[in-house]
Amino acid sequence: MITLNIKNMGRFDNKVALITGSSQGIGAACAVRLASEGANIVLNGRHNDERVEAITKQITDMGREAKFVQADISDTNNVIQLVKDAIAAFGQLDILVNNAGVENNKNFWEVTQEDYDFVMNTNVKGLFFGTQTFVNYVKDAGRSGVVVNMSSVHEEIIFPHFAAYCASKGAVKMLMRNLATELAPLNIRINNVCPGAIATPINKKLMETPNLLNNVLKNIPMEKLGQPEDVAAVVAFLASDDAKYVTGSSYFVDGGLTYHYEEQ
């Protein structure tokens, strides 16, 4: 259960948000946070399962609507159709949160083309063409729009044995910066959110292995893992009119990790 304590409600009344990869973790927290402030939500994942049902119930219990669109972001045709289906679901789309992402833990010399393609197709290519589809909709409809990419502290700092992942997040960093300039005349803002070590299912092994966890905590000045809700709060800010003059920036949600990091 994702819990919230929010005083500023209603920032997303009459708005619709698509959050890719929103069946668990940070994506789910983003969906619940935006819904709690008024948005109707298009959820996405590879499978419609009990996790989706639970998140949908949380959102509908708030009096908002949630619809699920199944799609694998690593397939370009799928992600293009996902955005089109999201627009059709509510007749509009105002916010795109490119949250879906994957990583692959291998020595650089062992990475296969299949490993590389899966990471890059999901983290970069899918994001690229999903955003393009959203931009074309916004442009043609004469609307404004907001894009928030879920990047990583590893758009900035090293992560040995995750070469493809780091390359993908570096690409997302430069794509965001380039698009901020290109899309501003269309009244479309785009920013990155860069989580550090967050307590999500992808970090289950880390959280269950004390020596690994302690090594990570040594690199975090706040000496704790972040929570998905910490990331969702920054996404909500960037998606809202509170950030109407913010575009082309990366926001680190990392407890101070990025500029304190030392590889052990």
C-alpha cells in the first residue's frame, strides 16, 4: 500500500497522465501521487495482474479514474500504440511520465547484442518514440504538454558492470536537454528525475543482503534508502504548473549520493 500525506491537492484536476511501467515501485507511486492531486491515470505494464488491480483500486477509491494499457516499451510499435491508446482512453493526454526502464548486470566484455538491445530499446528507443507520439498529439491538438523522464543518478556517475544501462541514461540526459530547447516553442516542458538508491522491487536483492546494503549506505550522506514516494513527489512538482518555468533540467533524488559517490 502506498501512503501519502499531501496538503496541496488538486494540481492535476481535469488532467490525464500516462505513466509507463506503473505496475509497481516508482511508477506505481507516481500514478497514485498524481491521482491524489486530481489526475485521471493511464497505467501501463507488460502484464495486467494483481498489482495493477491494487493500484487501480487505490486510484478509484480517491474518486479518480484509472485505465490500464498493456504494452512492452521495448517494442517501438507497442509504445507508439500505447500513447495513442492513452489519448483515446480519456480523450486527452496532458502528462507523459516515461518511467519504464530495465538494467542488466554483466561485465562489459560479456554483454551480448541481445542484452544491449533490450536495455537501449526500452530505456532510449521506446522513450524516444513514445515521446515523439505524445509531442505530435500535443502539437496537432494545439495543447500544452509535460514530459518527465525517469532517468537515474547514473546519467551522471559510474556504475561498473552496468555499461549499457549507464549509456542509456546518458542518452536520456542529452535527449532531454535537446528536446527542452526544441519543444519549448510548442509549450511542451521536459525534465529528468534521477533516483539514487530507492527501496523498490528492483533493489530487492540489495535490501536483503546486509553487506551490499551497508556499502551503498556508506555512499549516501543521509544514510538511508529513498522511498518511491520521495521520487513521486518530485515528479508531481515537475508535472505541475508549480514548475511552469522549469525545463531542460535533471533533478536528483538520492539523499546526497551523486556528489558523494566513491566506487568501492
